[in-house]
Amino acid sequence: MSVMWIDDGEALTTLTFVNSGVYSQDSDGVNTINVPGDAQAGDLAVYVDMTYTASTLDSKVLVSGWTELAYVAGLSSNYPRMLIAAKILASGDVGAALSGNSITGAASPRRRSICLVFRPNA
């Protein structure tokens, strides 16, 4: 699959999907997922982090060095929180652990994360 990417409104680049990593857990703790090992420096990574609980969520966490694209805060308990961030990967990012939102002492916790990697076509 390829998608079109507009950079600064001038250049048009086609991206090809490389791989993804998924995290799913129904317990307290921190959402942790790794950037797929077949990613390369220069790839675009998109990180989606979602937490839900029937009680209060912990504070929002943006992984250091990533750019926040969108954030939906739960209005109160029983609402999910979702963070979407992106980064052009450097060599040290490949395989790196991404630690996102957390839930501590919550009722009915649900934690989900995905990291999608896309490669610009030459």
C-alpha cells in the first residue's frame, strides 16, 4: 500500500507501509510498544496510544522527541483518551521502546497502542 505525503505544501512523496507493532493489555500499567525492527532511519512512524478506564486516567504522556498530531482527552471516567504522534526516525529509534499513557489503580483498565511505519519511495 502506498499513500501520498505532502511536505511543506510543495513536494509530493509516496510512502509505502513497512510494518507495525501492536500492544494490548487489560490491566494497570504503562503502554509500552517497540518501533518495528525493520524500520530504517528516515522512515515515518505514527504512534497511536489509547487508554480507557471506568475511573480516573493518569496524566497524558507524549514520548520524548515525537510530535503530537492529535489528542482526545477523556471528559471524565468512562471515556477513552487517545494520543496520535509522529516522528521521522533516526537510526537509534529502530527497535526503541515507546512508553505512553498509563493507568494506575483503575477500574476496568484497557490499554492499546500501535506503531505504524512508512517508508518514502525514492
